[in-house]
Amino acid sequence: MKAEMKKGFTIAELMVAVAIMAVALTAMSWVFKISIDAQRMSAATSEIARNYRAITDQLNSDFTGLRKDCGLFTGSYVYTDILKKGRPETIEVRADSIVFFVNGNFQTTRQYGDPCDPNPKTKTICGNEAKILYTFSGLPDPNDISENGPGPSNPDFYDDRAKQVLLRIQTIYTMEDGLPDPCDFVPSGFIKASFPKEYNRGASLMGWIKTIPSNASARETWLDNKAGELTSRPPINLLNLKPETAPYILCGGVENGNAHRLGGGIANFAIKFEDGFEPNGVIKWWPENKDLDSNGKKVTPKAYTDRYRMIKFEFTLCSKTKVNGLPLKKSFSHIIDFRDE
């Protein structure tokens, strides 16, 4: 008796089915990857937009109360940055600082008490006058060849822009009596000798103005000398940042130190002044990178007392969220215009 044969798929049919399934799975994986990349791009763009708004809102708020009679001080610096993972390219990075004096409502980031009192009563120090410092800190030291430094042993250092931060540090002027010494507190990551005090006791902006020489020539020299002192960048150990450091960080930080103010990072911070107009009406800005001293790429810190027409801030923000394995970077300009005042 002949056995009954059951119908089935041929080898050719199975191969065709497997091929169709492989094509379908590949297409689905690409759709999945595209959707994930789109989600990451959206998250990175939103993150950068939040950081941009926070920086520009703070700048606008601070400059609203600008005291022009106290001077404005800037310092410019450019360093050459090697570009990522052993590639031979380089880029020039601006790392500028600006100091100015303002009226407004200010308070310290923490409460202070008399360290000599065994049971001190702590309080938040408030004031209506302050000195504001914006500075791009966390500059890599090209001579640092340690494992955690930016040397050839650690090329990834330059890829992590969250290791660079934009600092905003305010010093309140107050005439209130009986205040403790503000030098008893220095946030983690900063060096005590160079960190600006949170407030000055028995001080006012009128007292600062009285120290400025009345003679025009002597006044200019005195202010320019002060510019170097005021715009000096407080050294900061970016590997030792803690949450207490966050109030001084406007953008950037180190993830492991939990010191993010806004997340993400900043890769460039340039400050330029309006310097007239081209024949075609385009604004000229100073200093551009080409205007800086080729020896160390610096501009001597400068004081301005009557040149408040327009100031432009240029900065590059980087997302904490990575897209295709790299942070998203976007460059911005923000202009403070004083011509209508």
C-alpha cells in the first residue's frame, strides 16, 4: 500500500519567505531608528532652546539695571582647541569675561551666620546693588597631560562640552551692620583665594564711584588697570563640582558632580561691542578673533564708561542629549541695545 504524501513548502518557497521577512525586518528597524533619532533631535533642540532662553533672559534682566557711571569691564581670550578623537583639525574658541554694576533686588545663594558664635543666627543677605561677573570657565590647560586632562591621553575631553561652563557670579553691596565675614564659604570646585565674595559689608556703588579718579587721563588708566583685576577668571576644578556650585553655573556642568544648572554645555562665549557701520549699513563688531593679540590671543582687559551703544554676546550651546552619538551644537547671537535709552 502506497503511503499518502502530504503537501508542504518547497525549499525555494521557504527561501523567498525568509527573504521577504528579512526585508520587512530591515525596513522596520530603519523606521524605528529614524523615529528614535527624531525623538533625540527634538529633545536636544528643546534642551538647547531652554538654555538659550535662560541665558538671554538673565542677560536682559541684569542689563536692565545697568549703572553706566560705574564702568563696564571686559576681557577677551582665544585658545586653539584640538578637534576630537585624534583628528588633526583645530578650532578657535573664545572665552571672554564681562563685569558690570547694576541696581536691582539681589540675595545671597545661602544663609550666613557669625562663625565665632556657637549658636549663630543665619540669614540671607539682601541688597539693591551688585557687581555681576559673566565668564566662560573650565578652560582646558594644554599643559595638562594627566589622565583626566585634555592632553593626548584623553582625546574625549574635547568631545564632552558639559565640562565647560558659563558662570554668573554676583557680589552684593550692602550697608547693613553686623554682618558676618562672607569669606567663610567657597563652593566646591572653586579656590578660596580667587572666588569673589557673595557680598561686601559696609559698601555701596557710590563708594566705588568715589574711588574713580576725576582726571580724565588718570581715570582711563585706573579703570583699565581695574579691568584686569575684575575680569580675571576664577579657577574652577570641573571634576569636583557639587550641587552647592549650581547657583553660580548659568549653563553647563559635570554630570557626575550633579552640578548642572541647565544641563548640556557651552563651547564658546564671545563679547563684542558695536564699532560703527560699514558703508552698506552692516554693523561692525569689535573685537573679532583677528583683532586679538597673536601672542596668546588675548586682548588687554578694557574698561568702557561711555561706549554703551550695543553689545553682542555670541555663544555655542551643546545638548546633553546626544544625536547619532554626538551632542547637538547650535550657535547664537544676542544683542543688548542701549541706543533708545
